[in-house]
Amino acid sequence: MAKDAYPDLPPDVSNVPDAVPRVEPRAPSGNRESYEVWGKTYHVLADPSGYRNQGVASWYGEKFHGYTTASGEIYDMYKMTAAHRSLPLPTYARVSNVDNGRSVIVKVNDRGPFHSDREIDLSYAAAARLDILGNGTGRVRVEAIDPVAWQAEQRSVASREPERSATTTAVAAEAHQVTNEVATMPRQPPPVPSTGETAPAMANGHEPGEHIYLQVAALGSMANAQALKAQLQDEISQPVRVTSDTSLHRVQVGPLTDSRLLEPLRDKLRRAGYAQAFVVNGAQ
């Protein structure tokens, strides 16, 4: 590991897709009940179901690229794979960066890392997607995926896609229609404190008493706004509200209690097709 390195001319791996969980037989190698490395004995789990652990992730790259993994597959640092000491080979797992909210699905097909303070060794692509390349390590949560349950969930989501697509299309069309109206609306100046003194700003840059929201759309139809609210609530873990005036119904995610939640939430909204969300302040 001491001589491992970044690739000399790395391709853009930001769009490398997640590994797709599927039912596979155990690999012909790398699955002994126990094995020994550097004088220490490790045990392989008989069943990865329910495995969930938090720890430090590292990554491996150029030095191992093109060589055989413990499972017998060839290591490709530009694919979504990982090494783990105890999960059966292969196991599909979701790895989440606990500091920035990013997550990926990897195929565990190798053994390692053999350091007591490490939980998992990621491929170059997986580490890039989680934004831990620069530091070399990062705090992550590892959760084993049941391929049967995962595929069933994907089929369920796919069966709802026509309805969701219709909602998204209607919302997008209406949002486009009202864009110019919103842009030309007069903006109200912020209220001046009655004492004449300036209220102190919070540490995150927002005024005391204000709540932070991400506005996803401003629509003329309450029905479309409520449909978008329901769709977003199925896809993200934050509350969603509709706030209305005489002409517009604004769909907003929040209130957010911590400004550090903004970027992870923006990423989720981009993946859901709403890349133009912006920060607004308002009463709860």
C-alpha cells in the first residue's frame, strides 16, 4: 500500500454508475470460513444480511489495477467495487459518507483493508464519488444489501414511473410558464429593526428567527404543487411544504436545522430532476 498511487491520467468518474445488486453464487475463492493475514485471523460471515457498521474507509488504485482480487475477478479501479475483511464475496453494499451525505452502491469482491482502524477499502471510482480521494480516508457507514429485496423495490419504483413522469412533466411545464412572472416580481426590502440597531447574524449566515428552506418550484396550480410535494416526500427524508399567496404556490423543502444539510439535499434533488432549487428564508 505504501507505493499505491493515483492514476496518471484519470478519466472523469463522476458518472460511473453504482453496482447493480443481483443474486450471485459465492466466489470460488476468498470465502474460507477463516483466514490469516500478517499473523491475525479473520472470520468471514456466513450471511451478510443485516450487516451495518460505521468506520473509516480508505481506497486503493494504480498499484492494484488489473490484478486479480481475492474473489478471482480482475480489479478495475474505475468500477464501483470494494474490499472488506468479513463480508462474503460477493456482497453488494451501500457505502455512505457520514460527513457529506453522499452514498454509492459497491460490489465487495476483494479482501482488506488489513488495518485495525479501517472498515472498507474502496475503488478509486467509489472513493471519488464519495469525495474522499483528497484526504485518503473518510468516515463511512456500510450497509449490506439484500439483492432480492433491492430488485423488488426497483420493480415497485418502475411501476410508479409513468405517474411520477406525468407529475414531473406537468410541474416542469408550469414552472417554465411562471418563470418570467417570478423574475419580474418586485422584491420587498428586509424589515428594519424598530430599535434602529442591526440584529446579529447567526453563525450560518442567516438571521435569528429565520428558517432555511430549499425552494424547488413556484407554481400557479395548487394541484400540481401538492402532487410535487407528495412526490418529493417519497424521495427525500426532509419535510416538504407548500406556501401560497394570491398567484403562486411555492414548494419548499424544510425547515433545515443545519446549513450543512444543504449540499446533500441539493444532490438528492438533482438526482430527482430538480437541479434549480435555491435557498430561501421564511417563517415556519
